[in-house]
Amino acid sequence: MFAVIESLVLADLLVFHDAGHPIKNQRPNGPSIGGVMPTAPDSWVGFNCVYSGLSIPIEFTGGLVVSRDLVRGLASNSLSRPFWAFEQVKELLFEHGVLVAAQDLSHVAATVRKEHLVQGILGRAAFTEDEATRAQIEGEFSAHYDYLL
């Protein structure tokens, strides 16, 4: 997880550290990061090391699309979901880790859900293949994202 107040900071990190024995290592066995030792996760979700309270500055330049509140019925088994599958969508722009701009793009996600979804693989919702519509939606964002739609 990350935090943004005025700059981008790595707050918490969840990793799987196998130490050469991926099957046996379900306990936290990772190295110290920034003086923080890993703890065990609350539940087994594919990670065995939880680093909390890191507060490591991230010198990132570019854009991040962050979202929350998954729309009911658009859930999938994938860990990666498109921005339009969420009620709240924000774009954050950074220069060397400093937040320089933020915009609420929840209305764009709502427009995609209302006007531009088609039936995709296995009957799941998918974004239309129409190139003009893709260009229009991508144009709402300040930065370019390879996997936006």
C-alpha cells in the first residue's frame, strides 16, 4: 500500500519470500526493510511477509490511477481490474514523488459502464473494441497508460 499527502510514500508492503523453499515457507522469513522486520499476515493470501509502517519515499514521475468501491456484478477472479469496474476513480500525477495534480475521473468510469460495455469472454463485461471510443476515453486522462482499457 502507499500513502499520498504531499508526496508518494510506500507505507506497507506484502510479499512472499520463499527463501528457496516455496512450499514450506508460510511464516515471515524476509529480511529487514528500512529497519522494519516482517510480520505474519492476518490470513494466508499468498504472502508470508507483511512490512507495516515503512514510510519510504518513492521518487516516481508519472501518473497513477487509483480506485475503490468495486461495482457489484463486475467482480472477476483477476487481481487486476479495469478502472471502470469501480465507483470512485482518481488520477494522481507526480514529479519526483511530489503530487502535482489530482483529478476525479469517477464520471468517466460511470460513462464507460453505462454506454461502452459489451459482452466479453465467458459473458463477462468488456470494453468496446471501437477505436474512436477508446481514444475518447483515454483522452480524459492526463497521462498515457498502456493497460487502461
